[in-house]
Amino acid sequence: MRRVIVFQGIIAVVIALVFMNMGYQKVESSLFGGVISMINTLLLARSVNQAGDAAIGQNISGGTLVLFKSLITRMALVLTGFYLGIVTFGLDALQMLVAFAVTQIGYVFNKNKTIY
């Protein structure tokens, strides 16, 4: 799990450096988008572990409920994170979105069977 989070952090820093080289002033926007993605990954890992524990106990519907609640929680986290970043902190929306998307893609390319 740490490997994926570290990889996502590296991607967020690289995206911030790319935007900095393009002349953008608020590189913290990219870092903030990357952090949202990393928190999303941590919540996903936790919910998969909880669903696995429920499945071991032969509680299939409980595992499904855990995953569904996690989905709703993670969606709320992402929306709240973008709202806070753009409206409250005045960060650049494009940088946040690009960093979030690329770090999520990094998660997909870096995960394996034993990620959780």
C-alpha cells in the first residue's frame, strides 16, 4: 500500500513541477489534487480490507454494504476536496483536476493483486 501512495505522491510532485515550468504560480493546487487522490486510495484500501473481513465471516451483504458506503464516502470526499480547494482556498481548478486524474491513473498502473 505504501508503494502506491508514494508513487501517487511522486506523480503529484511531477505534475506540480510541470505546471511550474509552464508558468503557473500556484503549484500547491497540483499537490492538493494529488493529496485528494491519495486519501481516496487510502479509503478504498480500508474499505476493501473491511469487506474482505466481512466476506471471511460469510457476511456477503455486509461486505457489499461496506463497499457501497465507501463509494459514497469517497465521492463526497472528492467533491468536498475540490470545493474546498477551489472556493475556500482559491486554488487553480485545472491543476487540481489534472493532478487528481493523473494520480488516479498512476494508481491503476501501479496496483497489483496484493495491493491491499
